[in-house]
Amino acid sequence: MLKVAVVGYPNVGKSSLVNRLSGSREAVVHERPGVTRDRNEVPTEWNGRRFELIDTGGIDSDDLDPLQGSIREQAQAALNDSQVAVLVVDAQTGVRPGDEELADLLRRSGMPVLVAANKIDGVGALALANDFWGLGLGEPLAVSAAQGLGTGDLLDRIVELLPDEDEVEDEEDVLRLAVIGRPNVGKSSLVNRFLGDQRVIVSDVAGTTRDAIDLPLEVDGRRVILIDTAGMRRQAKVSESVEYYTALRSQRAAERADVALVVCDATDGITAQDLRIAELAMTAKCATAIVLNKWDAQDETDLDHERARVAQKIRLRPKVLTASALTGRHVARVMTEALALGDKMRTRVPTPDFNRFLAETVQVRQPPAKQGHRLKLIYGAQIETAPPRFAIQVNSRNRVTRDYAYFIENRMRARYGFDGVPLVIDFTERKERRGGG
């Protein structure tokens, strides 16, 4: 898909402008400078043209933060991937040295560039945009991310500058894979191993990733979108609003993914918070596996213990995998398992086979009886995929106990390989036909 890089000095309103232009709330917006650090690709459509806006971290060459170098690299990588750039400047503060530096970089790139003079919130402030003619990038466009002023004109200009794109990508065969987990467990390092590229900022500082970042990847001819997310902490530990909102982004990432990898720190084992995050992903109807990262020195008996604990605690019985993002050990196997989970989400069980399964299940364990009347499983069929959904007709819904429903579900997981896949089973009542006449 065609891409448009949105770059600028910290706190000029890039993320707010991306949200306004895309009509979404994909980018984290906060009044504190530097909240956006990685580059975040947000799908946008205008006048029938589809493209992605790449929201990047604010670039400040005078900032001594050790992450600033990585932020500049990510912004440069966004420019390398894009066909058009939008330089966002703060019309209220006027031209700053950082703006001139960025303008020089953009002029040398040779790509089409638009200057968006942001924070012009009324007609009386329109003249402020003229200060930016001196950047040498053509006519500055007056916009207000807060009020929406001038954003339609900016979108018109972006679409004019975009090259023609002949082929439209088919989204049906794309696997969306969310990488979620507590802060500082190695999520971004694992994503970089998958990509074979330093695509996501990695730091020992907990909470480095703040947005949910979409990263395209091809694995053995299959298209995958990796979603690297902000770390989740227990609500009691979320001491500032930025962490609260990024936790929401992580939850939404799971909601729009097909498969979630819950990354844990093997040195801590699987914590109660890790289990909560796995439950959150499964509640979002997302196939899930747990990945014990940093698995370099642990004993295999520890792994048996962790697997038994997960099987006991989580009804959907996700697989527990081990990997080391640092050394690359088992990383390819984790991706293979993720792809297999994506396939299982789309599995369709033939109706005759499913009814044979139900008959075998009844033979293994008789259905419960209430007041002398026994539950009967009359007929079953799969009615949906992604996630798999089944309807089972019974003689009386009142006789379906939770225990027996779980028994059927667990046997289905074992029979069809549905461990870690959310299953929906509807028990519908059908009165038995009486003979005679």
C-alpha cells in the first residue's frame, strides 16, 4: 500500500493530525512531548484513494535522551518506505532550528513534501503559516488538528502527490499477529527477530513501546501483519495516564488480531498478570499462545510445571512455547506455531465427522440427567469460522450442565487440535419427534 510519512519536531501535533486525517484514534496523543517513539502505520482513505499515514516520533537533535537516536532512525526508515512526506510544524512557536534541519533532510530525499503548519485554530491565525515559506518546501498549508481546519485541503494535496497504484492488496489471506505482554519482557526484541531487521526500538527501559505498531512480514509466501504493542501493567500500577491509554491500545491490538503471542519473562515464570493478559486476548476471540522469552538457562522440568499451571488456570489451554529473542533460539518455531493457530481459527469440521465425534463423546461419558430425564445430543454442525462456532441441538437446554459443556469442549480441543483457539458452542433446544400416528 502507498505510504505517507508524517514527521516533525516533538509535540507539534503529529499524532493528533494523523488521527484527524485518518478519522481514527490509532495514534497515542498526549500533551507530554515524545509519547510517539516507533513509527505507526494508520490506514486512511480519501476520495477513493487508500494509503497509510506513518506517524513517527518527534525528532530533536538537541535531546540527550539515549532513545532519540533510535527515534531518528525510525523516522528515516519511515521516509525510506514512503512516497510522500508531510512535515508538521507548530505555527504558534514559529520556525525552530529543528524545523530547518528536517526541511534540509527532506529536500535531499528528493520525494514530494508538504508543510503542514499546525495549531492554526481560527481564521485570524492563518497568516502564521507564511513564516514557513523560508523552509524551501513550497507553500505551507494552514491546518488545525484540534479543529479540523484545512485538513481536507491537506488530504487533497496528499492524494494529488501519490503515484498511481495498480494493484489492490487482498486482506483475506493476511494473518494479523499481536505480540502482547507485560513491559520489558522482550516483545520488541522478538518482533525484530521475526523481521530480521531492527524495525522496532529496543531498550532496557520498561515501557519504550507506547503505540501498537503494524509491521508487514512475509513468511514462506504467507502475508503476516505483526502488531507490536505497549506493555500492560496491573491497573493499580498504572500511575500515569500515558500507561493507561497504551494498555487500552494493547487490548485493542488483541481485538483486531487473529492470533496473540503473550510474551513472558522466563526468569520470572508465568505470572498472574501474564495469565490475565492471556485471558484478555482469548476474551477478544483471539487464538493465543504463551511464549516464555529469555529461555536460555531454565530446566525442562520448570517448563513442565509452567505448562501444567497454564492448563489448570486457563480454560482455552494455550500452548506454552519457549524462545530466546537474544540468541534466536526457537524463534522460527514460535512463528510456525502462530501460523498454525491462524489456520486453526479458519478450520471447518465436516458435519458427518462432528456428529460421529458427538456419538463417541456420549459413549465415553453419559450426558447428565435431571429428574429422571437425560440430556440427549441430537445433532451438531459448525456454523462459523474465525473463531470456530458450533451449534449442538439438544432435547432440553436446562439439562446442559456447565461441567458437561466443558467436557465436550475439552474433547473437541483434543480431537481437532483447538488448544489456544476460542471455541463458541451454542446448545439449541429441539423437541424430540414422537412416533405413532
